[in-house]
Amino acid sequence: MNMQFSKVDQAIIQWIEDHKEDVVGFLQELIQIPSVNPWFNPKEGESREAEVQGVIRKRMEGMGAEVKQWEPSAEALAKYAGRPGYYADHKFEGRPNQAAVLKGTGGGKSLLLTGHVDVVPAASGWTMEPFKGERLDGAVYGRGAVDMKGGIAAMVMALEAVVKSGYQLKGDVIVGTVVDEEAGGMGTLDFVDKGYRADACILTESTDMKIAPLCRGILWGKLVITGRSGHIELPQGDWREGGAVDAIGLARVFMDHFDRLNADWHVRKVHPYLPLPCQVYIAQINAGEYPTAFANQAELVFNAQYLPREKDENGLGSRVKAEIEAFVASVAQTEEWLRENPPKIEWLIDADCGETPVSDPFVQENLGNLEKHDIKEIIEGVCAHTDLGWFEELGIPTVVIGAGNPRVAHQNDEFVLEKDLIKLTKYIATLITHWAQISD
Ligand SMILES: [Zn+2]
């Protein structure tokens, strides 16, 4: 064992070594309860977030934690209209949030360990059973294995390792498990609205054990371009005299211009801790109605990412929306038809982001902890959205770190390697003992 570990840490790590089967078994138990977010219209009996909370509750109560459960309410959260994570139409009957507080003896720093209990649907193409938690060749398979029941299993078992090894902590540790992340993050909004705070926060979405002190904001928009239909095989003449205007041709004009915008963003919208620049990517093209007419209308559904430094005063991406709108308007100025029939953007989603500076003591604490575990110290932000924005907004330094390759999230045959799960459990355990501190 690495001699950089204190006697206490050595004992706790040994406990985890001796209870690997319990850690894996707990993850299997979580996967075996399908907890598909109801936004995706899951199959009958697959929307059981409450039962997952119940299993976590039992485990946390076994450690002496005080557990509270409640159902969020869109009505009670209406004061957050226009802020991240608020959706007026989301329903929470039978979908509780949960906070399990393990009280410290006093004097240490508090820590929030958080994650979401909902998952996306299994969808087609699995060769394994999506809700069985099957083990094969050192991996656990199933929906949620990395996103993010693996992360939840590790945080709960890390705390259990500390407690069952016979140690008490000075600082409070809160295990906050929320619903509804996969459909916009309203569970976390509700969680912080209930007043839960800590001196630091760990969010265990998978990062392949990289330290992610930031994530990107995500905008979904639909650019609607109007043309004028007309027989595609016949002469049309000038549109000013009633001729057709091909909306697909106009869509191509916009796509070419987006390439130009992306070349600019490629240089301008970069971050030293992100592997990708922000771009506007076309995700869907909807155009045309039948084979003998020019398209009357074309829709380009796009995904644009934004950096934490681009957030507006509400914590959202309105500045970047305005930038894209101005760009589209400037392209429209280049064609007479477009000047007279300006395209419109419908905004579909604005998922927020956040960033804790690398110089923050909690990020540094995490880097030191990685070193102790002989894990390569890599700082790399999450290119997608995570729920870290609200914690960061409230001044809680937050780091995302989790086991497994994030790329297998939302894929069929999602899996996490057992050794990675155990590695994360040990990592969190020693982070807890150093941040919240062991009571003498
Ligand atoms: Zn997730």
C-alpha cells in the first residue's frame, strides 16, 4: 500500500478491499431498480426513482445518517422562472429528492456528495439485460452503470467505509440524491432551494477519474427558414414575380455560414481545461414535403455550447443566444428574399454551466488526493452539461469526478469496470477523511 496514506486511510482502504463485493452488490441493486425519467415516457414499471431513493436511504440510515425525503413542486419553485433548471410543467408525484446528513462532531469542513437517481431509457440494441446489473469479465452492465448509479454507489460506500471502520468525522457529510437530472436538472434546483449547503461539493458523474471543475452550457435551437414551394420540374422564374424559393437551398447558405462562425469560435471560444472548442452543430434537418416541390420551409435544429465565462446574470446563455441571433440576421442581410422573409430561431433548451477555479483549495485538495492514489492528475472539464452550475453559483466549490468512460453513458450495453468503481470508492473515502477530518 502507498505509504503516503495515513494509518486511518490505510484502515479505510483495507475495509473497501475487504468489501469489494458489497460495493459491486450495491451498484447491482441500484441498477436492478429501473428509474427512467418519466419525461422519456418509460415502459410500465420502469419509472421507479422513489425505490432507488429508498435503497440509498436504508444504507445511509444504517450508518446513523438522518434522512429526509420530499417531493419537489414546480409551483413552489416558480420564483426561479427564467433561471437554470426551472421547468413549469415538470411533475414530481412519487419522485422524491433526498438528503442524508451524517452529522459530524464539529470543527471540520462539510462536504456534499451528490448525484442523480434518474436514468435515460434503455432503448434498443442491448446484448445484455439493461436492468439486471449483470457482471461479466470484471464489469457491471446496465443502464446507469456510469450515468450515474456507479457514482452514487461509490459515494455511499466510501462513507460507509469510514463509518464501519470505526471513525467519526468532524465535518458534516451530506449525500444528496436528486431526481430529474436527465430532463433538465430541476431536482438539483429544488435541492438547493431547500437550503442544503456545504463547504465543498463532489458530483460523481463519470469523468474517467479526471478532475472536472467546470462544465459547458448547452443551447438547443431551431432555425426556421421560410421559402416558397413550387413545381420542382418546371421553370419558376424570379421569386418577385411569384417564382418558388427553395428553402433547402437557403438552409445550405446558412450551413456554409455556420462553418464560418465555427472557424471563428474555434479560435475564440476555447478553454484551457476543455478538449473541444464551442461550436454550433446541426443535429437535425427537417425540410420538404414531397418529391415534386421545392421545400416551403427548412428547419435546422442545432446544438451550441457555451463557456462558464459567457453566462449572463441569471446564470444562463442569453448572451450567446443574442450572438447567434445577430449572426443569423447578418446572414439574412445577404439575400433579398431573406431580408424580406427573415428566418426565426426558436430556443428549445438552455442548460447551465459553472466553473470552480483550479486555484481553489478544494480543487487542489482533489489533485493532492489523486496523487496519493497514484492516479494521473488530469484536469479536464465536462464538455456537456452537468448539475454543477447551481452549487458553483451559490459559492460552493464543486468538482465532478467519477469512474468509467463518460462516452458509454446513454449507450446500449453501458458498463463500468469493477476496478474503476472500487478506485472511485477509495478516492472519495480519503477525500472525506481529509476534508471533513477524523474526530479524535
Ligand atoms: Zn448523469
